[in-house]
Amino acid sequence: MPPPTPADTAVDPSPAGPRRALLDATPGPLHPAAREALLSALDNGWADPRRLHSEGRRAAHLLDQAREVLADAVGARPAEVSLHPSGSHALQGAITGLRSARRRVGDALVTTAVEQALVLRSPDTEPVGVDRHGRVEVTAWAEAIGAPGVAMGIVAPANPEIGTRQPVEELATASRAAGVPLLVDATSTVGRLPLPRTEAYAVCVADAAAFGGPPLGLLAVGAGTRWRPPGPVSAPERGREVAPPSVPLALAAAEAWRQHRHAATDDARVAHELIAAIRAAAADVPDVEVVGDPDARLPHVVTFSCLYVDGEALVGELDRRGFAVASGSACTADTLQPSHVLAAIGALTHGNVRVTLPLAAVAPTRERDVARFCAELPQAVAAVRAHLGTLDL
């Protein structure tokens, strides 16, 4: 039997259709307070902060205030932080600047086999293998980072697809011993996990979208770290960006952090419990593999793979039932391509579903949504298997 067509899986927009449940918060909606800040800033912070007239000086003052708040999100001083159009822009800028500053040492980039595609596709990248949970082995990292010609190491505190946390402090110790700067990619984890100690890394990148803000990249270069652009230095953002950031977006991001930092611990605790419930419900479905470390993980992320199921068809079936979930890889823009993360840990690369819980502030029905998802998941998997004719395999 052929897989469901788009018409088969379309969401019923009528009031009688299923209530929508957002379980793919990458990114999620704006925090309500951030949305209000953005609307207000469109009236008050629209001017170019480089101008000397009153409107420009007001915008510059507002931008300085936003930068001070956002520096707290990445554990840095305001003077160390630059703002970028997205987390990906910040990460690319960090890689480029570190490589340029270290060009006399070498070009090699040491990372893990489960980092995001932007990192793995960089030239001269040397990925270090991981275990079945997706965790890198510290000894293997130390050997790779200590090789000649290494410009930098890059690691995310946890993988945004399978959730497994990395031993960042130990990796940082090995990197320091080798005299190699470590770049911490917190674009998916800022506000969801505590950052490593600031002395553990040379550079940190983050994205305000992870804590309820708009997409806005943060790049923090620690004091004493050599960073330089490969070409002529532009004036904005300490020479790290070609244009000044949007002041309204910066203010919205700052307000999102103000609101979230006080709720982060409780939000993570509840999210951890909800994901544990989803992991248990998925594991109870026949021929379903739940991946990632069950405990040492991001609090809000889980991925599971289903035998005899097409991932796209399952996403469509769940969407028809009112659940917005993801499939494919969280670490690449090619969302329907097989996941290199799942391949790296030896897991099934087809029939996978990824749940990324939104913050409670933007999803007040989060607990009810997860309970309904757990109840309907077995039926959804069975329905797709029946449609594909694989139910009795």
C-alpha cells in the first residue's frame, strides 16, 4: 500500500479538528514578554545606533542595555559579546575568526561525530567517534586535540537531536593541556542547561531562540583569546559583523532572558520528567528504539526510531492528530535527510521522530499535550504500519 499523500495527512483547520500541540520547538514561539518588548522597541529603537542624532543615541543606549543582559546568558562581560543575525552566523563567525588567528599553527578543527552539520562540513574537520549514547571519549579527544596543526576544538554541551550531554569540563582540560582553544556551541542548549565554567572555554556561541527570544546569535570571545577576521575589519560588533544588529530584536532577546533565567531550573526539572514519560511510552511500542542517554541529557529533547515506518509518514500521521513533531536530523537544514547523528551511534536512521519541548512560558498546556501524545503514539505508529502494510512483519 502506498504511503499517505499530503491530502491524507493534512491538518483539519476546523474547530472540530484536533487541538494543536507544539512538540517541535526549534525554535519555539516568542516569550510573551519578549513579544511585547519587540513591539515596543519597533517604536523606540528603530534608529541606526551608529548615528549621532538623538534617535540614534537612544538606539545605541538601548542596544548597550540589551547587550549587558545578554552577556549574562553566556557568562561573559558585555565587551566580549557581539550580536549576529542567528546562532549559525555566530558559529560560522567564531570558526572563521579562530582559524584566522591560529593560521600559523594549523587549520585542523577537532570536534565530535555528532556535532551540527555546519561544523562537520567545515574544511579540515577531524570528528572524534562517540559511544552508543553519542558521548565522546575523553582519551580519544585528548589524542586528537593534541595532534600537530590543530587550530581549535568545538563541542556542544549536549546534542540537540538525541539529548546526550558531553563531558565538556574534561574536554576543556584536555584542550588547555594541548594549548588549543575550545569553542563551546551552546546554540541549542543555552537556557536549557547551565553553561560550563567560563574558564573552561575560549569562545562561546548561543542563540536567543533557545530561551524564548527571536533568532539572534551571541558570540562571546574570552579575554586573552586571539580572534581576527580573515579580511578587512568592519566597524560593527567589534569587527565581527558587517552590519549593526537589529536593536528591536536585541531588546526582545534581552527581555526573554530576563524572564527565563529565573524560571530555567524549574522549567528544566519539569521538562526532564515529561521527556522521561515520552521515552517510556515510546519504548513500550513494539520495535521502537529510544536513543540517547536516559539520564545525562538535555531536559527537553528525545528521539526515537520505529521499525517498518517511514519517518515522514509518521510525522504526517501525528500532525493529523494535532501534534507538531520533527523527523530527520536536528543538526542540519536538510531535515528529511538521514541523520548523521543516528548513524554515528549505530541507531536506526529511518522512521525517527524527534520531540523538542517548548518552554512552559509559551506552552501552558505542555503537560497535557505530552500526556495526550503518550496515549496516542501507539495508535499513530500502528496506523502508519497498517497503511504501509507492515503491521504483521
